[in-house]
Amino acid sequence: MKFSDRLLSTLARARSVVAFTGAGISAESGVPTFRGNQGVWSKFKPEELANIAAFMRNPELVWQWYAHRKKIIAGIQPNPGHYALAEMERFFPSFTVITQNIDNLHRRAGSKNVFELHGNIERNYCMTCRTPYTNEYVLSGDPVPRCTCGGIIRPDVVWFGEMLPEEEWEGAENACRSAGVLFSIGTSGVVYPAASLPLEAERNGAFIIEINPEPTPLTGIADEFLQGKAGEILPDLLKNIRSANKEA
């Protein structure tokens, strides 16, 4: 892809960069939305399972669904877009990934400074004492896994009706307020409060770069709209960043 001189010169000067990612970048790895045909689960809507009331009413059913999701995601790998973002950390004094995805693909690709707004499907914790548990533990025992304290273990993800984790949200907000450049990648820009973060960065003077197959509500305020797949555009952009650093 051909990038504008304005975009490349902005990145060459950038000190603080944020990559804000949504379901689109994960879809390129094959992560399903879980709203389509999922066999026996097709008769359920995610909203009917991913909430605390459903879990307390029938924890075994909800755990069956999450075991299904966990096994699928465990077999999926990061794509070139994830790896490009991880390598970009090397070229900027501050580089932060803020993701709405729960699949852990950014960390698996090597990104270190990641804020996970909706949790992480590879983590679990006891609802009573907050002890963390691995997927290996919760998927190898009882249909409703329990902590050594007797409490019920749940996936460490944000369910419908729950607040975003305070520490992750505050970290994401602070990163956006201080960003010189913000990438908005594979997100529809309509799910709040997460969708407010690019707007926060724009209000504080950040250069906004949107990468998406289709325009979104953010496109109108973006300084650059790069239409296409993140897994194709980000590696190309990384080549330009590498080249600029060799010449510097």
C-alpha cells in the first residue's frame, strides 16, 4: 500500500502511539463472533449466556459455552497484523495496545503494554476469594469448576451489564490523552464506552489513523483512513517504519 507523506512523517516524529483494536483484527485470524451458526449454541444469543444472572441461574450451561469458546480460541493464532503491532513497540518511546478483544492474541504475538478492556478468555478467577486459575485447571475438572475455598470460578471476562475493569480503563484513558498518534483498527466505533477512546485522543490533539475494510462513524474525524485488512496494511506500514529508522 502507498502511504501519504503526511502519515509517514507524522509517525517518524511520534513519541507516544496507541493502537486501539476491535473484533476486525481478530476476525482475520479466524476468531468467530459467536453470533453465527455455532451448532447447538446457535439457539442462544450471547446476551443470554454472558451475564451474571444467567451464570448464577445455570453455571453449568454457561461453563459449557465458555469451554466451547476457549477450545476454539486456543487453536487460533495471531495474524500478521498482531505481529506487526508487537514489533512496532521497538520503534516508539511509548507504544500501547488497547483492545476490546478477549482472545489474548496481542500478548501471544508479543505485545507487552496491553490494556484489555473486556478481559481475557485465557484467565479465570474465584468469585469468592479472587484466586486466579488457568484454562487448563478449569477445563480438566468438574463441569462447574470450584476454587479450593469452595467458591465458584468464572471466566475473567466482562459480561453484559458489568463495568469495565477500573485499572484497565484508567490506563487506556491516560494513554489516549497523551497519545500523539492513535490507530483505530478493526473496530466499528459504536460500542461504548470503548468507542469514546479515539475521540478522547482526537480532542487532545492526536493524529488519528483508521484501518478498516469499511468506513465507520470515526472515519469522518480520522486524519487518515486506510481501507483494507489490518493483516495486510500493518506489515506494509511496519516496513516503512523500519526503513525510516535505518535511515535516521
